[in-house]
Amino acid sequence: MRHLMSPLDFTTEELDKLFDLANDIEKNPGHYAHACDGKILATCFYEPSTRTRLSFESAMTRLGGRVIGFADAASSSASKGESVSDTIRIISCYADICAMRHPKEGAPMVASEESAIPVINAGDGGHQHPTQTLTDLLTIRSLKGRLRDFTIGLCGDLKFGRTVHSLINALVRYDNIRFVFISPEELRVPDYITDMLKDKKIPYDEVIRLEKIMPELDLLYMTRVQKERFFNEEDYVRLKDFYILNAGKMELAKQDMLVLHPLPRVNEISVEVDDDPRAVYFKQAQYGVYVRMALILTLLEKER
């Protein structure tokens, strides 16, 4: 039995197979319409979510399976004090696979150690968001044709952004990637990330102004400033509008640069950018369904 706690749980060769499967699902959805007949996915979401939870539910439904679960901790026995370990033991009696989101870092890992079914980390605090990273990688590979030889700018909340941390850790396994970290001083990428890049001799730059670096980017990964990660609301209000991507800034970019965003956005990307063919964040959301379908199939096959 296998779980997914981190994007690094799969080798790059295994990721290629997963992405090939996701691309085949995109092209031939009817071939997979009954692949999970009789299977049940449990979505255990202790933290609010729209895209991740619904994309998991959509993925399982498109595979012919069924979904049970809860959308917030208040509607689960966690509100009565039940531990994650006990919850997953119970869920293992009801479902064949589980997707878990939790505000505490490491909670899905604790669940996986007690689980009788595969557990997928659907986001744990500011730590990891592996299925979003798989979505990001599939989007880049599908639209750019490669996962190497590019400069990627990551902009916004790089301190608390679990999607950013997961993506960086995944991309360092590919050749000739240059990172540009675009953030205010207060939201810089953590030291453990930059220390890792230095150890691996992977080039990176840290800048404050987005306009300065736009012409050099092949990919721009925008993120929102996350209100729920701040202890001080004054700091959030001061930083939330630090970066706003608009049509004027897009004029500085390469004609084939792609703009990604894990969503939801607040106002860090102006709606006028949505019509730019380089804005692919809604396509990215669709790829999230395909990659989660491929992941469910892969983990259930390991179980069988």
C-alpha cells in the first residue's frame, strides 16, 4: 500500500507515467468512466477548500466511484475531540482511499501511519500541497512540452505558501531550472529552501519588483497573500496588495510566457489578464482533475 505525502514520494520516472496517464484521461475520458466502479473516496477536510475538495470529488465521480466525507472540522468528530489517528481508522472501514486536508503540518502523515487505505495529503498547514504540485507540473509539461530548461518566477507569499514550497522541491529534480523569488521582505521564501538550492548549486535570485524581472521569465507563478496564515491583521492589510499583475505588466513579458496560479485569487491578478492567452490558471484547474484521476487509479492499483 502506498500513500502520497509529498511530491518527492514519486520518482521523476513515476511522475512521467502518472502524467502520461493524466494526458490519456484528458484525451479519452470515456475509457476511464467505470475504472473505479464500486470504490469509495473519503474526503476528510479539516480546513475550508473549494478547488481541491471538489476536484477530488469530480475525479472520483468521473472514474465511476463514489465520495463520502466532511468539508470542515466542525462537521466531524474532531469537534468532539477525536484524534486524526482514530478518525482514519474509522474511515478505513468505510472507504477505499482518503484525501485529507488539515491545518496542522504533518497530520496527514500521522493518519497514513495508522491507515488501512491509501492516504493522499491534500494540504497540511503551510507545509505541503502535493496534488497541487502534481497539477502544476502537469500543466507546465502539457503546455510547455518539458519540465526542464526554463526560468520560473514565484511571486507573492513565499513564506507561508505551501504550494510554492512543494513546487520548488519538485522542480529541483529537473535540469537547468532557474528560480526567481519575487516578494516583499516580510514574505521571503524560508531559509531552508534557499539553503537547499545553494547546496544543490541551483541558481536563484530574490527581487522585490515584479516589473524588473518580467522579461526574463518563461513561467510566472502568482500566489495570494494568505490572510489565514497571518497572526497580525495589520500586517496582512499592509501586504495583501503588494503585487497586482495587470495588462501593463504583461506587456513586459515574453510572448510565450505562461501565468499560473493555484487559486483562489483575491486581487493579485487583474481580471483583464484573464483574456490573455498566456493566462492558464483556469486550464490549470482542469488539469487538477485529470492528475487526481490518475493518482487515484495509481494508488488503488498499488492497493490491489
